[in-house]
Amino acid sequence: MNNDALEKLRIASERKRRPRGAVWLIFSVITVIVGVIVYFAIPRASDSIRTGMKSSREMVMEAADQSISGKAPKSAAASKVPPSSPVAASTPSSDETEFVLKTSGYIIARERIEVSPRFMGQVKWIGIKKGDSVTNGQVVVILDDAEYLARLADVNGQIAVAQVAVEKARLDLGRSEELVREKVETQQSLDDLRLALASAEAQVKQLEGARKLIETWLDWCVIKSPVDGVVLEKLAEANELVTPQNFGGSRGPSTSLLAVADLNDLQVEIDVNEQELARIQLGQKCQVSPEAFPDRFYEGVVAEIAPEANRSKGTLQLKVQILKPDRYLTPELSAKVNFYPVKP
């Protein structure tokens, strides 16, 4: 009886199997859904026609083409490019490719003049400071001239005494001529008096020469600027003792009171490798740009090529004249120089 009850409770094997038709139906539905999603996800050229809008890729490419060709966009929607979209690289300008040589050097004044004293003296007054503008002939330094004024007064006194001696010699000669005519004195005494007069006159001329020398020294006590320019350095102060080689303050030996240069006459000094000399010649046009102001450009021309090279460095020095310098160009600062090709 127990066996009969168990048999009734047992499930037949054909009833345990799941019907396969339902499984295939589920797989079919999933496949159709995925296919629809893929169909709408893939972009096609016909999308813009079908929807009246363009894909973002087409918009980027069209905007890039229009920026290169310079044409205005056809529509506002087409001209908008996403910020993260790539932009076509610009082609190099002609200025970047037309130079035959690019190098660098240092800006210098074509003429840097260092003003020195001609003799030892004490600075009585100095009327300039670094950066001041000066003109040709402007008084910049005065040395103490007390000693030379005293010498001048002494020489003037000696000249006065000598002139008195000349006058006496003339009077003596006149009286002697009368006595000789009357045969009271001999001809020899007359000749002696003539020589005495000539000696007194020569003494006056000698003293006048000494006076001119002292006046020259006095002129040298007043030191003037030899050119129009700007004071680059001030190497002495008032009350300092200066010589043609002076030791002012804590500085080392110097032979100058100040250095002056015309900042409207500037050049760029360059050391060029010997392999590059074939690209350069006198009168060649250049473009100069100071390192401190890289967005400023100046016209230049090769003005000087050194006649001798530097063997140890394998370079030759040349100078490029800057045609129209301005306040942005400062001596001793570096500058880039680009050389244009020489026209045949």
C-alpha cells in the first residue's frame, strides 16, 4: 500500500521537461530589440536628409573647411563647433619660411664713448647721472682749477715784467742810435742793445706760450659731452681725485668719468659659425627682435663683417645695423636676428 502511494506521488519524466518553444520565442524577441537599437545607433548620410539635422562630425568638418577657405558658414547651426572638437592646424606663414639664417646676438651702441680726464685732478662738480640725456658740448664735469688759476696769475705777472723789459730795451736802443750817429758810442754797443731788445721780446713770447698752456689746462678742467646721447655709466663722484686711470670709491681701476652713447645708433653684435658664412654678405637685409619684447620687429642690414675670425671658437663677428631703433632696444640685451635671402 505504501508503494502504491509513492507511485501516485511520482512525476512522470515527460512532464519534467520545459517546453522548448517558449525559450526560442524569448531569444527571438531579444534579437529583434537589439537589432532595432543598433539600426538607429549607427550614423548614416541619409540621417541629415531624413531629420533635417547634421551629425556632430559633419558639423566639425564643415566648420574646419570654412575656416581654412575663409567662407562664411551657410547656417548658424552649421557654424557652431563643440569646444572639445579638433581644429585644423594653420599653415606656416611666409615670414616663418623665407629666412636663410636665424641666430642671436647682443644689442650694442655703434659708438660708446668713455670720457676721461686729461690729467690728475679733483672733481669739483658733476652734473649728470646714469640715464640722463646729454647734447654735444654740454658741460658734464668740472675739475678743481684753483692751481691752474694761480699759475695763470703768476704767468701774467711775468709777462708784465717782460713787457717792461722790452720797453726799456727799446729806449736804450733809441738813445744808443743817436750816440752812434754822433760817434760818441761804438757800433758794438748799438748791436748789443739790439740783441737785448730781441731777447726781451722773445721772453714775452715764451711767457705768452706758457699762458696759453695754462689756459688749455683750464679748458680741460671743464669736461663736455662729445656727442648727443645718453649716459650709460657714471664712474666718478664729486670731491673724488681722478686721473687718466682713476680708482673711484669701491670700484676697480677705471680710465673714465662717464660713458656716453647715442641710443639712436644701435647695432646687434653676432658671432656666426664659419659653416654659415656663405649665407651672409654686406648690405643683406635682416629682421631684429629683442628677447625682452619678442612681439616687436625692426629692420636691419649687415653693416660690418670682421676681417679676422676667432680660431678657438670657429666664429666670425659681424654687426647688424638697426635702421629705426626706439626705447624698447637697450644696449647689452640679447636679440634674435633673422637673415633674408639675398636677391640676385
